[in-house]
Amino acid sequence: MLDYRYKTFLTLIEEGSYTKTAQKLNITQPAVTQHIQHLQEELGVQLFRYEGKQLLVTEKGRYLEEQLSLLNRDVERIRTHLLQQDDAPTLSFGATLTIGEYVMPGLIGSYLEQHPRHHLSMIVDNTATLTGLIQKGKIDFALIEGDFNQSQLGFEKLSDEPFIGVCAAVSPLWRSEQDLAALFSEHLFVREEGSGSRRILENALLKEGANLSSFGRTTVVGGIGPIKQLVADNRGIAFLYRISVEKELEEGTLKEIPIRGFAVAHPFHVVHLKDFRDRGPLQELLSFYR
């Protein structure tokens, strides 16, 4: 429902190029330029500037982007409400994989028990995708485990979660304390680019002067379940949030690797637009957070 010029403006921010924006919107490049010039003249502010050949968004442009994201979210909420057959509220949100699989089922169950008529819609994806959906007004908020741009979004910390190394029960690695470097000969299973747990592992390794290439072999697996199974089968090791392997640790199919000097914990956050207005349902949902 936004004016087409504002859609051009948002697409230009997303693409960072007049040419790519024209291609995405299936219009000419001069039309993109005309739309932006019209907005700047109408609003009386500069929305973009060049630094060398790089197109940058001005402070006024960022403010306009934030407000349009809020407007988009409100429009979507109104549209959803009008299409509903009842007056029960709809909560649209996201969660990263660890939280989505190991925290949200119990939380959602408790919430719906108290509010059986409410509608919930949850997307499970990586941190980068979810923060993008928030900024575009596609979801209200997200519970995420990864790092994000704290200057562009509003957020509250939910908890600090231990991040540990795990191996198979038959592996000797868990029986005595290990130096991190001693694990570099192991086959490492790691999540895909953009996932919060991968970024946290990369940052932890960087502090030790290492990286993923320090391991003898690295395999990317896009899911926690398959990683846990591969490790349990003694195919290699992995670094995961303790919350995601609590069951396996209790059952003894996985073991925590004691790593000398490696004490990593990372905060889980709820993230939303800075001017997120409808906090009531969010606070109710979070009241069931463990």
C-alpha cells in the first residue's frame, strides 16, 4: 500500500545500486533516479550520498527507512486483522534454529494454553534473514541467538546460554581436559553461513588466533539434528548451545568436551524495530520464557 516511489526508495537501500534496483523492480534506471529525486524534492532532504563510487544512505534516509518499516508493519497488521474471521490478535514473529527447536515449543504451548483464541505465526530461520524481515515489516519481532546490528534495532536480552564442544560417547576427547589446538585434527561439523551459532564459533576461534580452516576437515550441515546424529555416530565433533544437546547429554549419547580456557556463553535476545509499538502480546509471550 506504499506509494511506488517509497517502494523504489526501500529497494535502493536493499540493493545498494540504481542498476540492480531497476532490474529488481523491472523499470528503467532513469525511472529509479526520477523516483528518488521526486522524494528528495517532496521531503526537502537528501536521502542518499556518494562516497567515491559507493552509494550511502544519509541519516535522514535511515530515519525514513525505519518509519516506513513501521508503517509497513502496521498496514500488514491491519490487513491481517480485516481478513480474520474473529477479533483475536495475531502475533507474527521469528526464531533462530536453536531457539525455534528447543525453546519455542514449550513457550508457545504455555502461551496458547492461556490464550486459546490467539493466532501465532512463527518463522524459523537464521539471524540475518530474521533481522531483514523485521526491518521490512514482515514480522513483529524475533528471538535470536546470533550477533546483529544493535544500532539499527531495538532489543532486550533474554538469557546467557553456554556454548560447548561435544563429541561421541565412544570418543576419548571427553575423558580429560583438552587444549583447543588439540581439537584441530578433528572433523568439525558446523552450521551454514548466516547462522548465529556459526558466527559465535568463528568469533570464539578468532580470539584464540584460529578459524574454521584450523580444523583438519570441516563439513557444513544446515541443521542441528543432523549435526548431533553425525557427532553421536563418532563422525566428528561440533560446537553447539548446551540447551540444544541437554537431552543427549542426559542420555549419554553425546559428551561435553572439557576445553582448557574455553568458556563461551552468548546472549539470546528478542529483537524488534526501535519504535515497536504493540508490546503487550510480546511481553505476555516472553512471560513464559524459561
